[in-house]
Amino acid sequence: MTNPPSDFPVVLAANNGDIAGGEVMLLAVAEALRDLGMEPLVVGMDTPAGLVETARNRGFTAEALRVRSRIEYMHVLRRWRKEHPEGVLWCNGLVPATATSGMSRRIVHLHQVPAGPQRAAVTVARLGAMATVVPSEFMASRISGARVLHNWSPALERVVVPRGKGPLRLGFLGRPSEAKGVHILADAITLLRRTGQAKYFLRVAGEPRFVDARERAVVENRLRRLSGSVQQLGWMVPDEFFGTIDILVVPSLWEEPFGLVVTEAMSAKVPVVVSDAGALPEVVGPDHPWIARAGDPRSLADAIAAAAAALPASDVVERAHTRWAERFSPVVGREALRELLSSLGLLPEGTAAPKAEAAT
């Protein structure tokens, strides 16, 4: 480290070594803290070190704890915090929150609805915390006393690649897994193809991180049934991907705690079909017309067909973009963070709100 921990008012403790949705928000919080004049320290694992390396590449001071497993990380992080109690510890997930249970000057930031043994772990993890924050009202309804700090996503500009007279391009962006409903999407497209009313092509962007072999086999088998009507692209930058699709489909089965890819699509003015899993209906809002029943291929097929018939759906797209700008844009998220820190007495008097950014 180039600076001692005492130089940093907030220490951001990572949940994973690689970057997933929670780590995307850790970096967003780090940027917001910097804008507020509270340069943070990022602490994470050295194996894997994707999060730490990304933080360093963005100009943040980051410390990689030498560990060989998540369990070891928890022990080492607790010992590290005892040796460096300075500043507020922002526990970005259940792992660092549980590791530092009972310690003072902590904020617990949870990104998933606890299930099974995790429910007990959440109770333990929150002991001594100044506050528990979650990304949606849905999640707050499942965790008593939690405060909502909505996730936010950057302004994205969609550069559309024309499809000409080709098939309608449906897109999935994220982790291709059963929990994310990719197999249900494949079944829905099969149903749509049987109607013969329109041709559909599926573009899948994302990598199967944290997906076990059985799930991968199920998803691959379903996608294989689409034969020449599907393309698996691996990891792609969202704005580049959005330009190559006509409709984004988010067919999740599990109770989504937020839906970051949805707000990215709203920002980029991409029509989006979602399932009713977890917080997804909350994110798109009560007036959104294309919400399918989770796990129901027929319901999803009907929602996709309705969205396709409405294209370019300018009114729906503009309404969604306005909702993103008013609720989920960076300037709104950073102002919410400022209010949270101020309410906890963690901001100096007179700290200004972050400057507004133009929405595109």
C-alpha cells in the first residue's frame, strides 16, 4: 500500500475476487465517494484479483489480501480490520459482513435476498452495523430494518446496427444459467417459431461464471435446439451489445434483488421484456407493458410478441429512459449515497451534492 488505512474515511471490502453485479456497484460507490471528497480504500482478495486490479486501474488505492479461498479471506479480513480499525468499513456483501460481525463502524450492503442458511448468516452479519442497505424495496421487504439504496447505472448510448430484412434480434445479457431463465427464453422462442408470424434470432452475451456443470448442460441443450437461430457471444460491453439487438429479454426465475441490466437497457433506450421475478417489476415500473410470469414460456412468448408488434415502441422506450434518469442514473444514486452518509453523521458539514450529469 502507498497510503496507510488512516488516510481513508471509508474502506470498501469486496465480496468476491472476480467482478459480478455486486462488485460493479462497489466500484460505482467508490466513484461516488471520490466525488464527495471521500477517497476510499478498496480491500479484496489477491486470488482471483479481478476486482482489486480494476479498482487500481481506475485510480483507487487497493489492498489485496493474500488468501487461497473465500473462507481464508473471511479470517484474514477480520484480522486485517482488527489491525486497521480506522474509517468506516463498507461491507459490500454477505462475506465481508459476516467476517466482521460485531465490529463497530460498519455499513452492511447486501446484494442478494438471503435464502436457507444465509438468513441466519445475515442476522449475525448485521450485529453492530451502523446500517444495512439493499438495492430495492422488494429486498427491503425481506430484510427487516434495511434501508434502500437503489443501484445505478451509467448513461449508455446505443449505436444501432441495422438488421435490414433479417429476423428480429432478441438479446440476453448476463450469466447464462437456469436462475437467469435462459432455458425458458429458448423455449419461448421455440413457441414463437411455431406460429410462423415472425422470425426471431437470439444473441446471448455473457459468461457462465459461478454456474455449475449441470446448469450449463441444461442451458446448452436448450440453446442447441434453436440450431441456427442463436449466437453465443461471450462477454460484451453493454452499449456495444445493445446496438445489435431489437429487444432485450430478462427472463429470470430467481428473485432478482434489482436488475442492473434492465436499467442499462432503459438508459440506452432499448425495449425490454422482463419476468415478474423479484425486483424486476419494481425497476421497470407499474406502467411497463411487457412483464411475463417467471418460468412460463408461453407468457414470455406472448410478452415478446407484444413488444415486437409495438416496435419501435418510442413511447415505452422514452418513458423507461425518463424513469432511469429520475431513479437509477449516477447523479441520483450518488445523491442518495450522500444522504445516507449524512444521516449517519459520516459527512463533514457543507459537503456538496455531486454535480448533475446530462442524460443522453
